[in-house]
Amino acid sequence: MRTVTKSEAVQDFAAVLESATQEPVRIQQEGKDLIVVSATEFEEAQRLLHKKRIRALQRVRLRAAADANANGFTEKMLSDLLAK
């Protein structure tokens, strides 16, 4: 990952944008660094994050189902509860 200072980025922003099409570019500034990435990389990161969140939700669902089953909660009880 290429790293530039904020002043370098301001001086040659076109070069930062060009570099970001090939690899992420870190812009160092006081307090908060920024990362400039291509739209393709951003969308891929979003897709992977979405998959990770789905897997986490599935694990929670499975644990909840196992706990409910272990405590005698049945599908019929669920249906009755949802019907109310």
C-alpha cells in the first residue's frame, strides 16, 4: 500500500487517484488517516463484509435454536406465539 502525506496528496491528487486504481493509497493526516481505493476494491470489501455478517447471524440463529430446543420450545409453540 502506497502511503503519502496529506500535503503530498493535495499537491498531486491526480497521481493519488491513478495509484488508487492499482492499490489502496493511505493518506496520512493528523488524527485520522484516509484510505483511497478503487470502486472495485470497495465493492469487493463490502461483499466480503456482508458475507461475514450473514455467517455471524446464522451462528446466532443456530445457537438460539439449540437453546430453545434444549429448553423444550417447539415449532408448534413458535407458531402459536407468532399467531397471536
